[in-house]
Amino acid sequence: MTQLALVIDLNVCVGCHACVTNCKEWNTSGPAGPMVDQNPYDKNPTGTFFNRVQTFEVGEFPNTETVHFPKSCLHCEDPPCVPVCPTGASYKRKEDGIVLVDYDKCIGCKYCSWACPYGAREFDEAQKIMKKCTLCVDRIYDKSMTEEERRPACVRACPTSARLFGDIHDPESEVSRAIREAGGYPLMPEWGTSPANHYLPRRKIKLRIRHDEIERADNPLKIDGLLPKPDKAEPALDDVTSW
Amino acid sequence: MKPAFSVIFLTTLIGAGQGLFLALFTAESYAAFGLLSPQPTSFYALGSACALLFLAGGLVASFFHLGRPERAWRAAAQWRTSWLSREVIVLPAFMGTVFLYGAAHGLGVNPALARLPSGAPINLTAVLGAAGTLLAFALYVCTGMVYACLRFLREWHTPLTVINYILLGGASGFAFAALFSAWALPGLTRFYAGWALAIAFIAMVGRVAALVRNARLKPKSTLQSALGIKHPRIVQKAQGAMGGSFNTREFFHGQPDALLSMVKWFFLAFAFIVPMALLSVATVSEAPAPSLTAAFIIQFAGLLAERWFFFAQASHPQNLYYQSVA
Ligand code: SF4
Ligand code: SF4
């Protein structure tokens, strides 16, 4: 079985909101209708987004780190938002595990948004229906695009490649390997929702270089070139003997 | 959570309607077994009409909760998995049964459908009443489970939620039955006032138990598990929007804690203590109508406050992602 998902590398995300912008642009121009904003040019602008980037400060000054945290529907493998929907508008696709809302069936009761512990669903105040990330289901299968383009808009936009996209059930996919090798983890594992999207943790990058790896121990005169050839009678330049 | 007035009125009004129907059928069952003298059928017909008014009021309120009310019929589709869908099916079924029950009484169409071995007849209204009773309880369970099934809204995820929906609705329904009988059939007033008093008392015990339980809850999700960062000190610096979002509007009640605790004391007094005192007065008074009127109205106000508090008190784990704007 396929389970498409995003893997987001918190170590790489710089919080530029390119994914937010491209997501909004792609999805507001799509056949499903616009994602309308309220007061876009006024005080308190607000609107529907599938993806948001939040920022957190971890630690105590001066030992703080800024973590930018992109947040969208995690396409849970056991999504609590789906069974509660009274109309069947919310559903999880068997073929690729994407959780979708059928905008033509949704009655806007908001019950599914109560049932999502992550706050991933947003009610569209203009269309009066529930919306959420579709993993760009209208892009990724579009044969009129090149294979490079058949990826979610956010993934395409990310300038630092913090967003990976693929099938987490295929052990050899890029995303599975990233989860396995870089310590990918799900959010709020305590609720047993098995989110498909994973996050890669912050990592301390340290170069371990010893002094003698930068400076040649056998070049005491700091002159590159042929080494002075010691006399047979003289001690060698290695650690065992000395001058 | 942000309390939605549509849902507050839906749950309190249908709760009272169900309770009123249960009250009517209680009296009929007592009469059937000779524990009460039989009541005139007009009492049941009128009472059912009142119950239908409550239920219809709740139904109308519920439509204000929907973004697309014109598609409401679709909500009956997922009864296999969704308690909300089940509620949507049971509510009209119950209303239909109440209507038939009232109509059978009103038109005097009440043939004996079968006989007990003792020879006592089982009338049409008895069958309709029993079906209505089952549906009334089914509806309470559905309404309660809509909230109790959401496992990460831990204030709701307890059997007490369902039990209290039954008890609170029952209390106000029987209180209305007492008031109604004071006008329509004074002989039954004391009977209903006694029942209403007893149910209100048990409801108070159930609600206080829920309050005590919720006061001791420790959140399961933390900012650490929400982000997957294991540092004790994490501060939000941006939530991805400056002007708020659906997430900040739907899941926060936005009221100070002081107001919440005021509402709590208000509903404890108005939903339980004051109406219980008034009902006690009514059981001994010669002219109980004024105190019963006050009891029902005050209790209903208390129950509206109770429902507001019920929603406001539930804290959704998504709020962890929306701690501060900037
Ligand atoms: S993140 Fe929320 S909306 Fe998305 S599948 Fe999981 S529970 Fe449903
Ligand atoms: S808001 Fe729409 S998708 Fe969500 S539960 Fe209600 S009908 Fe289903």
C-alpha cells in the first residue's frame, strides 16, 4: 500500500514561508475554488491556508535556538477526523493514503476539525466548508506536467529542500530513508493517529578535526614541498623516534 | 473550545423535549399498572405537542451551526462510524414517534394490540411510548457520544458526559412536566415535582463528579510532544498569521478564568440548588404553579450556562500551536 507523505527537516527550514505562499497560490487557483481571505489589506487580515509556518524559540537566553515549524495536515494513517464526519465528505484514499474533503458533500459542521488534534483543518468562511491540505492531489498525478513538477507546490517552492515528498511505505524511498537515517518522528504520538508526515529533528553539526589534521605534523617548518631528508644516522620524523 | 450558541440551544432544548416525553410516558406507565389514576388523553396529546416544540426548537438551532444547511440531509450517511450522523437519524425518528404518540392520544385511536398473560391490554400508545422511550435514550446517548467520543478532548472523553446529558435533560424535562401539569392536570403536579427533584439531585451529583474529575486532569499533550522537541522551555514566537485564523477563532473561548469560574458557580446554583429548593416548595404548596414556573425557567437558564461551561472548559490539544501571535 502506498502512503504519500511529506517529511519536513526542521534542521534545514529557515522559516521563509515560500511553501505557504506557493501552497496558497496553487490551491487558490485550482478547480476547487478560491481560498478566500477576509480583510486581506486591512487590519487583522485572515484567511484559509493549508500550510502555515510557525516559529518557536527553544532554550533560555543566551542558549536559544529558533525553530521554524511548517504545519499542515499530516495525512494520518489512522485519521480521527474521518470516521466522525457525518456526511462522508472527509475520507482517506485507499490508493495513496491522502486524506481529502469532498467540497460538494461537506455541510460545514466543523466536527472533523474538533476531531483533529493538530488543528490541521480550516473552515473556509466564504465557501462555508472545511478545507485542508490535499498533498496537491491535483498536481502529483497530472501527466501534463514533467515528473519534476509532479510534486506538491510546497515541496517545489522550498529553497532549502527542507521538504521531502514520497511514499513512506516504500522502504527505499527518499522519505523512508530520511525517517530511518535522520531520526524522523511523528507529532503527538500519544494519540495513536500514526501521522504519515514526519519531521526530522534539529541536529548539532560539529566538525571533528584534530589540530594535526590541519597542520602537517611532519612539516615543522611550515614549508610545503619536498621534506628534508634526514640523514640515515638521524632519528626519523614519525612518533616513534624524535630528532 | 468556543461555545457555539446553536449547539448550546440544540442540546438543552432537545434534552428538555426528551425528558418531557419520558415524563409523559412515566405517568402513562404508572397508570397502566394502576399506580396512578388514568389521565385524560388530552393531557398526553398536549404534552407531546410541547415536547415536539422543544425538539423542533433544538432542530432549528442546529441548522444555525451548519455552514451549508441546505445539504443537511447528507449528514445521515455515515451512521456506521459517526455519532453525529446517528444523532441526525435518531432525532427525526424520535420526533416522529412523539408525534404519533401525541396523535394517537389526541385522536383517541388506542386499540389494544396484544394482551399480557394476565389479560391486561397492550395498547397502541404503550407500544409507541416504549419505542419513544428507547429512542429518547438513544438520542441522549448519541448527543453525549458526539462529545464523549473525541478522545483528545479529555474533559469530554468520559462516560459522565453521556450520563450527565441524560440526567440534565431528564431534570429539565420533568421540571417542565411538573409545570405543565400544574396548569393542565393539577393531580399530577406533586408526582412530577417529586421526580424532577430526585433527577435534579442525581444530575447535580453527576455534574459535580465531572467537575471534580476534570479539575484533576493533566494534559497528555505538551508543546514538547506537539513539536517533538524535548526541551522544557519552548516559547512561541509566531503562529503563521497575525490576524488570527480558524484555529484561533474556533478553539479558544477567549474569556478570563474568573468568568469561567463565575459561570460554574452560576450554573451550580441555577441548574440545581435554586430549582431544587423551588421544587421542594412546590411539593408542599397549595398553589405550586408560580414556584414551578420559576423552577423551570431558572433551571433552563442554569442549563444554558452549564452547556456554555461544558464547551468552554474543554481544551483542545491544537491550542498548543497557538499560544501567542508574535
Ligand atoms: S492531521 Fe488532522 S486533518 Fe490531517 S489526517 Fe490527521 S487528524 Fe485528519
Ligand atoms: S465539516 Fe464537512 S468534512 Fe468536516 S465533519 Fe462536517 S461534513 Fe464532514
